[in-house]
Amino acid sequence: MAPEYGATIGYFPVDERTLSYLQTTGRSAEDIERVQKYLTLQGMFKNYDIDNDLTFTDVLELDLSTVQPSVAGPKRPHDFVEISKMKADWNACLTN
């Protein structure tokens, strides 16, 4: 979903929900254990029951009333068109 908000990549820490997803999608118990062990050793596995000391370098605030729905293309996610301008953009593409 990163292209939908103008990013090339989005990162979220791996946690128990991630492991649950792996199980739900048919990964073997051995593979799931390997993923958890590797990420724990790398300091990339987040256990929210133990690790409550989150530190953020920046805090961003977003006024959701300013967000405009848009459509982004699969090849070039930075080329997006606001929904309100979609008809005009479509017509412009047809005449070009």
C-alpha cells in the first residue's frame, strides 16, 4: 500500500501478528521459528508486552480533513491523480 500514500516502501516492525500471518498463509512451523529467531537476534522483532519503551526521532501530525482520495498507477506511484480531477485527467489523456 506504500504507493497509495506516495512512498516507495513502508516499514512496520515484525511482531506476533506477523508470525500469525505467516502461519495463516501456510508457512511451516520451522520457517516461522527461523524468521522469529533471526529477527530477534537482529533486534528487529517487536514484543509489545515487554518492549514498551518506544522512542521516536520525529513526530508527524496529519490533519485527515486535508487528505484527498487519489488514484496511483502501478508503474509510477508518484504519478497520481486526485479523484476529484479524474474525469478531466481522463479526457486530457484521450485527446493527447
